[in-house]
Amino acid sequence: MIICICKSLNDRQLRESIASGASSFDELQFETGVSTCCGSCESSVHELLAAHAAGTGMAAAELRRSALG
């Protein structure tokens, strides 16, 4: 499913970047360019990161800390 219309990024591409080490919103944005144009996909990107963190057992506090930069 397309997550970022502006950059034509789908969830698979973003999950691959996350699996390759992009563990925060800023890192994912730097690696892929997601949410750098209109920003309407930002909440979906955060949800994707949270789902990955939950699946890998990352603590909620660690996720919040990485989201805050």
C-alpha cells in the first residue's frame, strides 16, 4: 500500500528500510525521503514504526525516546 504519495513509497519499502536499521522517524525520513513534502503521511509512518517496535519487543519508552530524537 502506498504510504507517501509525494515520494511514491509503499509500506514494503519503508519496512525494508526499518529492517535495515532505520529505527526512528528521522532516520527513516533521511533514508527514504518519506514525509518531506506535504507531510500528510507522517502519522502513518509513526504507526509503521510503532508496529515494528511492538513486533520486535522494543519497549514503549525506547520508542518514544527515538521518536523525539
